[in-house]
Amino acid sequence: MNSSLRRYVFAVSFAAAVVVVVPVQAANDSPSAPAGDQVKRLGRATQAEVRTKILHALAPALAADPSLQKAVTAVWDDPRAAESDLLERIARTAALTDDRAAELVRICSGPTEPWLVDQQFWLFDPGRDPWLRDQLRLYFGRWLAQRKMYDQTLWALAGLEPADVVDPASLLFYEGAAYHHQLRKAPGLRAIDQLLNDVRDCPYRFQVVAGLMREDLKKLEDESLDHIARRMEDIRRRLDEGNADRRTRRIEDGVVASLDKMIEQLEKQQQQQQGSGGSQSGTPMQDSRIAKQRGPGQTDRKDIGHKSEWGDLPPETREQIKQQIGRDLPAHYYDLIQQYFNTPQAAEKR
């Protein structure tokens, strides 16, 4: 059990360290492309491609209010904006023409507590431009994942495909992180493998963390102490957020059932060990029983002689032995030896 407890401590520490907030950084943190990258089919869209699509998506609004064109141009011509964070620029451009998008940018840009944010159902409105709607869903899902709101992350990203968004690496990474934290092995490995195998410009920070998550999911054993401990950690996170919904209760019931199963298995093992030990200790007893006597019990006497070797020793030898005994043993033993030589039995032998 000590070994299992050490695995539990490591599992909780590793889960907290792997699924960390990965902030948006500049594009130059991506390493040089490896030799096999040319076969990877997914990649981040360029600024020019995204600008063309956003202008197309906002064309009706820009036609209704030509003054917005200048504001949109300013967003995309700003040299301070990093090309790597295309999602932020898309959201800010949409906010110029849509009050709901403006509120979404405000939420994702400030210190808003994520559990106080309502679900943004309007992001699934089929009447909106599909391309812009998908980018805003990824923008919102990324923000939720960075704040460890994994259920809401998967809700926001549900149904999105890497080819539908301008940043496939972000979609697959944050999906994989959410699945990893929820210990959903199959979909988690699927998202992570696609990130590492199909995205040609995956940022290095994503590659490192995704590789750790993949190894962790591969080694995860259902119903193990590690698995139970991490589900308990997920329950704690949910309750800290005030989330005691049906899914949380289902996870709690699953943990209790797993613990009951583990305790039952340990009890069975203990009973088997005790039963095995009892049978082993009983077997020799059968061989050690006193046999029934079937003979007269008589044996031939052996002649061992009648001489006393001590009495036959020369007086000088006996005196040396007495002195040696006196040196090696405490003084009161010497008195006992002297008394022995003074007894009638000893005198007869002399």
C-alpha cells in the first residue's frame, strides 16, 4: 500500500503540473519544422487568409455602416498585434459589429470568474456566419480551458473540426487537456495524437505538454488507486466551483463504487492468504503425530565402558584444569568446583 500511496501523491502532483494554463505567446516559440512536417496537412491560417474571411463574414454589417470599415482596418493593420493570436483579432473585429461578441471579448479579457459566466448559447446560432461562429467558439473554449473549466470547454468546442478553425493546434491541444483532466482516455489520445501527427506548425510548448499528457493517459489503469485519486481531485475542483450537478454526483458514485470494489478485493486476498497459511501450517502436524507402538520397545544395550576418564587424569593435569576454570569463570564457580572435589563421589573417582 505504501507504493500505491506514493503513486497517488505523484498522480495528483503530475495532474496539477501537466494541465497548466498555457498563455498565448509569440509565433517564434515554435521550433524549426522537422523533416516529416511536409506530410502534415493541418496548419495555422495566415493573416491575409483570415483578414479576407473576416471581411467576408462581416460584409453585411460593413455595408450597413461604412464607417466601421476604418475601425476594422485599424485592427488588422496594427503592427503591435501578434499574428500568432489570430483568434483575439477575430473576436475584436467581430465586437465592432456585434454586441454579443463585444460582451464575449470583455469576459475573456478581464478578471471575470469563469463560474459566474453564463453559457454562450448564441455561439451555436445557425443563423450566424458559420466560419465566424466557429472561431468565436474556439476563442471562448480556449479561455475556459485556461481556467480549468473543462466541462464547459468541451461544450464550447463540441463538433468543431481542425479544418474549420484558423488555429488547429489550439483546438486539439485544449480539447486534449480537457479530456486528460477528465480521464477520458480514448478521446484524449485521439485529440493529442492528431495534434502531434497532423499539425505542421504546432508550438513547441504544446508539443511538450501534449507528449506528457499522452504518456500519462497511456499508463492510466482503470479502477487503480491512481485513477480513483484523480477522480477525487476532479470532484474537489467541481465542488470548489460550486458545481454539484448530475455529472459531479455520478463521478462521486463511481468513486465510492471503485473504493468498495478495491476493499472487497483486498479482503478476498487477505482471506486467501490466511487460508493458504493455515493449510501450510497444518500439513507438518499430520506428519508429526505419535505413531502407534507395535513392538516391545526393547533395544540392545551397548557397552560404553566403566572407567572415569576424569578420575584417570594425572593430579598435575587435573590441577591445571581447575586453575584454567578458575581464571575463565567467576570466583564463586571456583568454590563450587572445590566442593565437588571434596564430595565422596569425587573422592571415590580419585
